[in-house]
Amino acid sequence: MSQTLEKRILREAQGLVGLQITGVRYMTPSERQQLFVDHRCVVLTLSDGTELYPVADDEENDVGVLIARSPDGHETHLSYL
């Protein structure tokens, strides 16, 4: 990945800093149809309405697993179904 692309991605991601998670849910059947994915995954809703969800690759070929790792090393896998 080029440094220019990395910088652009990080600049856009900086907009997420300070937002709070206000909702957690599984992707709806309608959303799955719109994205053409076979599985449903956990969707995090942020305080500005942004929704975050894991995908298998940059082309969004399918969903993925989101992993939450706490400072003490405890991992929670927010699996897809």
C-alpha cells in the first residue's frame, strides 16, 4: 500500500476519534442483500450515526469477525452468523 493511500485512510479514520459506541446489533437481512453477503455480522453504531462492521476484504466480498481486545489481553470475538 502506498504511503499516500495510508495517509488518506488514517486521515479519514481520525474522524472516528472521540465518538462513542451507542448501539450494537447484528446486520439485518435487508442490509445483507444490499451488500450481497452470505453472513450477518455485528454492526457498531457510533454517536454521529456512523456504522462500523467487519468485512473480509476491501471489495466487501463477505463479512468478517470483529475482535475486541482489552488492555489486559482478554479477547471477545464478535462472530458472524
